[in-house]
Amino acid sequence: MERKLHYINEGPGGYVVYTNGEVEIKLFFQYGGGNCVALIFAPTIEKWVKKTNTALSDRNEILTFIANQCIKDQAPNCTFELFDDRIEILEK
């Protein structure tokens, strides 16, 4: 199965939608300020399984894929940081 992202823009934010087969994870994002290009909000570790129907052991890999694909698609020359509740896309 091929993992994909698509984007729903709604003004100063929107959604990043991750799909992999029957799995769909819809994460809210908003544009940042300063060197932060965007914030993508993710369920915390405690809420991950319930909100995404995916294993907690897959969380870091899925969020890393989302961050890297967002950079490739929308923000070349950026990097990212993972936090408990979000991904920050940052200018280098």
C-alpha cells in the first residue's frame, strides 16, 4: 500500500491528510511565524491509538513520514522537529 498526503487549505490553516490503505489520519495545521513555517497538530501519545486507529509503535514513523512529505511537497529547504503534540516545520 502506498502512503500519501493531501492537503486541505482553509485560510491560515487547514488539514494534512495521511492515507495508507484503509488508514486515514487527518491532522489540523496552521501557518507559523518567525522561523516556524507551519505547526501540524498530532494526537498525544495517550490519545494516539484512539484518535488514529494505528499502533502506538507506528506513531513516530508516521509523523516523520508526514513531516518529510510536507517539506518535500510544500516547504523545500526546511527541516522539522517532533513534539508530543505537534510537528513544527522550520526554516533552516
